Amino acid sequence: MNAICITCGTQFAGAPKPPEHCPICEDERQFVGLEGQQWTTLEDLAGKHKTNMQEEEASLTSFSIEPHFGIGQRALLLQTPEGNILWDCISLLDRPTSDHIRSLGGISAIAISHPHYYTAMVDWSSAFNDAPIYLHRDDSQWVMRPSGAIRSWTGDTNRLPGGCTLIRCGGHFPGATVLHWPSGAEGKGALLSGDTIQVVPDRRFVSFMWSYPNFVPLSAGDVERIVRAIDPFFFDRIYGAFPKLTVATNGKRVIRDSASRYIRRLRAAAGA
Ligand SMILES: [Zn+2]
Ligand SMILES: [Zn+2]
């Protein structure tokens, strides 16, 4: 069986029985569920949940699990003339979802922002001709289901089809990445930001954390590094990790203003 942790949604390598622990949840950036460590499987999940599929804008479709499962993030399928990219991933891949993705042209590449969204990436890749999975090498210790489809990349940027670029920002994880999509937002450019740059309920701002569920902030230097990493790229819109959390316009200014506010609060806390 390939056990799936019910708290973080990570799928593990095949074994006769589920592992004793989930290292992703035992890490300070997640948590073990209040009822203790529990497991499920893709088959079980498919019996109790379905996928909500939403067209976000032309050539961009989101997928999230209903009712809520695991962390609750959305995956985004981005269509480009050179092939489709799946950004981030979810634990469920059922028949209606794979049929819909096939009708949109399938998946040529998978890229994931950080380990919390690795989830069932290997099943998603296998369902689409072993699509390559781009993960930053600095986070490779968190891969719980190894696969020959994984392409570990290093450095600060990596090109993908359709003029897209993976940008390593760090912060939440050393390899935490965002994806730049130049033709998004009607040609003004979009950033798909995962948890690296978190779109918050007040969509005039974003935020940055080392541990989101346990409220552990980043340093001013980490936040400045994130802003520097995305600075050379043009974009207007930001698609965050969670359903409906999108900064519709002025995304670049929103990130700069949010970083300034964050650093001001840190300096005030330090009495500087
Ligand atoms: Zn877990
Ligand atoms: Zn995360």
C-alpha cells in the first residue's frame, strides 16, 4: 500500500503497512493531528471526497479536494502552447479529474513549491506518461515516495515550457519556490506562489512565515531575499496556495508593501 497521512496529505512509498511516523507532520512547520497519527489511501479518499475544478482565467484551472482534506491547498493546471504544467499537487486523483485534465491536453511537467504539497505527485505523474516532477534539491530530504520521474534542480531559477520560470525564494523551506507565468493575467504576468509568498484573506496583502500553523515568522533578511528573488520578473496577479486566495492585480506592489509592513513589525518588536 501507499499510505497517505491524513493531516498533511503526503503519500509514502509502498509498504505492507503504514509507517509509524510522518516526518513532514513531526517537523515544526506542520503538526501531528489532534487525534494522533492517522493514515488513508487514495482508494479510500476517492470514496469519500471529490475534486472541485475551477477555471481561474483562460488557460488556468484549479483543483482542490472537497470536503476539506489535509492542508486544503489547490493545485493549478497551467496550459501553454509547449505543454501543460501542473503547479503544486493534491492527494486525490480520481477519474473525473484525470478525464478533465486529458480534455485540456494532459500534463507535460509537474512543479511543486515545497514538501507540504508533494502529496500524491508520483500517482499524478504516472497517470500522465510519467511526467517529470521538478523539485528543488535543497528539500530532497522530505521526499517520502521516491520516483524516477523526479528531476531535482539546483540554483535559483529553472526554465519550464511556455516561457515559465521556477524561482527559488527560500524562507518557508530552503528550496521554497514560486512559478512565474508570463502570459498569465491577460499577458501582464502571474505568479503562482504556494506557501512561499502566502496570499492572505485580506487580498491587498501577502505574508511570509517559517511555520504557518505554528506561527513562527521569518527574519527580515529572509523576507528581503524573497522580494529580491522575484524582482526581475514582471507580473500583476498572484495565485496563492488556497482556493479563492488570489491577488487580482498590482501583485508586485502588494509583495513589496507587505514585505515592508512585515519588516517594520519585526523591527518594532526588536525595539529598533
Ligand atoms: Zn503528515
Ligand atoms: Zn507549507
